[in-house]
Amino acid sequence: MHRALQIALGVLFLATVAVAPVWTQSTDDETAPDEESTTGTGADSDGEADIDTAEESPFGFGLGIGLGTQSFDEDGETVVYQSAALYPTFSYGKLSLGLDLTLNYTFTGGDGNDFDIREDDWVPGEDTNFAELYLGKIRFLQWAQVGDPLYARLGSLDNVTLGNGFIMGGYRNTHFLPGRRILGARLNLDGELFGFPYVGFESMAANLAAFDVYGGRFYLRPLAGTEIPVVSGLQVGSSLVTDRNPDYHVDKLDTADRTGAAAVFDDPDGVLVWGADVRLPILTEPPFTLATFSDYVRQDDTNGAMIGTGGRIVRVITYGAQLRYIGENFVPVYFDSAYDLYRLEKYALYETDTSVIEEHLGWFASTGLSLFEDLFVFNVSMEGPFGDVENARNQVTGLVRLDRGLIPSLSLEARYRELDFNSVEDLVDPENSSIDARVTYYTGPAAISLVYNLRYDPSIDDYVITSGLQSEITLR
């Protein structure tokens, strides 16, 4: 009880410090949204200008107040907590900051009056240090948006792709929410910012508290200064991504709970993946767009390559296709969206001298719809080997997103991934799959969200399911 009161007072102090400096400020600016799918804190609505100020204030402030329930996986059991949260957001021009001050608690005891706070959210333990715990209270600290000449972000990373995505494509560090929020970073700089469009770079770090997965890509546009049709947009790049600690997340599990590769590898060496790429936009103006691209990648003693194309048809139909060369034990898109769940399974292929997956040709295909100025998005992609290749898997990924605006009071996002797809029955088999879904209903300044997450964790050979019902009121 004494510890619970200490934590509660600490949260109240953090909230007071966060809110007090700008409580009297108002805004006409939009605050930056979090990269992960959330109900947000009113990022799509504008505030009201300060009537006592002759000019619009450059400052922006919003406060989300959340109440609800949230389930956590604790020692293999699902435990349900009530939750109370403050989501203050601040902005100044293109700079924005969002915090997550959530208190998960239960009323326990025979009379239901004993107050118990989930200490894992606030008290460092054997598996979580101070930086890992408290850096995660930052939802985002962001400058500008993806695609701007200068883009920088600290916070949750939900869809990080470097170059054509053959080394890192769709990487996310949000698999362990709500139990653990990981603070990552992105920094992209294009020479157009200085009137020199010939060079640029993209970079990322998955976890600033551990600095385990990080990398970047440097690229050239050698013909950017010319007006030669088509080839003036040619881009040539080189990427490098490393994982210094492949068992970082597994180290947080009890040794007795580990299975598969997690039980085999103790203190593995690091991983280094590098490559070169080229990209050439051929059609850049709607209603038809088309780009071609190619990659060559090295993973330790093996290599892989691909050539592909992608774009849009009549603005609304998206498409993509790749022909892949897969060397012995090569893993295409090594750092993909499920990487944090399958680090050691991939490491087992990376470090082995035994032929587990033979050299072969593979394929990738995707298609989808993007309607009403991207308010509704549907996409499905599949990949696999040509023919029957031992230990080579077919994979399928799906996304449905309905943004608020198409239906004024509703938004929806659902993602599905199956890493071993061989028949229709596999689509309903949770093994080797993950599901993330959020449905939000809006009424005035309030939002009510139903959240459901399922992921298969090969490190414990079991499913981890979390869910929650969240209500949030946004004050601006």
C-alpha cells in the first residue's frame, strides 16, 4: 500500500510538471500523431485560438484523459487491471511532444478497498532498468513528417523501411505493448533541404535504452541536376543494419520458460546485414505510377538479391511484385515487422554452417485498394519460394485501415500476419501468426476504443493475448 501511494504521487508529480508550463497556452496547430495506431489525443482536430492574443500562438497543447481496462500477460497468466492515464501533447511549429502517463491498478482485498498499482510500469526490476522504463513514457518527440527533407522522431516505431525494404521493411518495436513501450529513433535528411538534391540518408535505432538494433542508408541521385526524362530520378544507395544483442528480449524471460532457439543460444554474437540498391521512378504522375528497383544484400557468408516493381493504377489500386534470388540460409527482409519476436530463429540461420534452406528462387506479390484520399486502405501481400523448398516458408500479411472522416464517428485498423502459410486452414491457426486490431468510436471530445492483440511467441512456444477497453477525453 505504501509503495502504491508513492507511485501514485510520482505520477501526479510528472503530470503536473508536464502540464503546468503550457496549461494557459492554446493552439491552432495540429499535434504530431504517434506512429503506432492509437486513439491519439486529438491529433486530427484543431484547438481554439487565444482570444487575448493579437496573433495566433505558435504553441499547441492538448490533453487526453483515459480510463478503461487493460489485460497483461504476467508469468503466463492474463491479469486484468483498471487504467487511468494522462496523454499531454505539446507542439511548437513542426516540433511536437507526446507523453504517456498511465496508471494500471486494481482494487484488492475482501472488501475491495485495497489499492494495488502495477509496479512493473513504474519500478525498475531485474529485467528492466531506469532508462528502459522511463524513456518509454515518451510517446513521441517529433520534427516534421515522413517525406519532409528533414524528419526526426523519438518514440514508438511502427513501420520503418530503409530503401526498398529488402534489408529492413516494415520494422516495428511495438510488439510488447502495453507491458513495455520502447523508445526508438528515426532521422532522415535529404539534400533538398540545402538545395543540393544529390545526396541524402535515412537512419533508425530501435531502442535508445539498449541500442541493440540500429542502421541507416546513404543514397545518391547522380542525375538530379539534369532534365533527362525518367533517369533524372535515378537513386543509388547502400544500407547497413546491425543487431548487437539478438537475445535482448529473450533475456527478459525466465530460463525455464524458454523454448526452441531461445533455449539454445546464450549470449549470441551480433548480426550485420549490408547491401546496395538502385531505384528508378518511371511514371510519377497520377493516375498511373510505376517504379522499378533492385537490391543486392550480404548476410554473413551468404547473399540474396531481388528485382521488383510497384506503383498505383488509376490512383486507387496498389500493386507490387518481386523476383528474388535466395542464397543458402539467406533471410529476405531480415529486419521485418515480426523481427523482435523471431530474432533468435533468424540468428540460427545467420550463424549456422549447415545448409538449412537451400539456394532457390523466390517471389513476392502485393495488391490492395486505397480509396477516398487514403481514408480507406486495404492491402494483402504474399511471399514464398518457387516450388517445394525444404524449410522455406510461405508468408501472408494483411492490413485494413478505416480512418476517421469516411465514417465521422468511427475508425478501425487491423493487421494480420501468418509466417507459415500452406493452406486456408492456416489462416485461422494462431501458431506463427499475429493479429493487432483497434476499433474506436468518437463522440464529441470523447473516444472509446476496443483493442485486441494476439501474437505467437516462439521463445516460449505459446500465444500472448492482450486486450483492453479504453475511453479518452481530449481537451484542447
